[in-house]
Amino acid sequence: MKTFNLFLFCSILIVVSSCSSDDSADDCGDEWFQQVEAEFNTYLSATENFANNASVSTCTTFVDAANAYIDALEELRTCVPIPQREEFQRLFDEAREDIEVTQCSEIEF
């Protein structure tokens, strides 16, 4: 199984956190993380549960939480300055690909 990489999400967070208030990006302010905090916490909890008790159920919950977190972060796309949007999109594409190839029903526990 290709394991989704928490580092990748952290990288996405770093890119998003570089948001500026210039004309090339929306001013999302310092509170942008509050907009995705619930999804982030759910993702972390699902990751921990899957790591500690690998099963089809915890894998499915993990995949769903990862997708919800990615969706929440993607809503902040306009916060990312235009010069960084290509890298931002690349990270999202990699994250989606990692999640899409996770086949919970095929994992041997």
C-alpha cells in the first residue's frame, strides 16, 4: 500500500501559510488555519487510528479524512500568491494521487 505522506500535507500547509496580502492573492489573514482546523484534526486522528489499528474500516476513514482535508485546503487556493500556485497545485495533485491509489479492500492486515 502506498501510504499517504503526512509530510506532503505539512508542505501544503507551509505553502498556504506563505499567503500574502498583495494584489496577486486574496488576503486570507492569519486565521486561515481556523478554516481547516476541524478537517486537519480529523485527518490526524484518522491517521493515528489507522497506524495503531490497521483495518479496512480505519483505512476507509483515513482516506475519507485525507480527502476532506485536501478539499478544505483547496478552498484556500486563492490565498496562495500566483507565483506559488503551480507548486501548490503540484502538491495537491500528488496528494490526490496518493489517496486515490490507496485500495483499502486490498490491504493485507
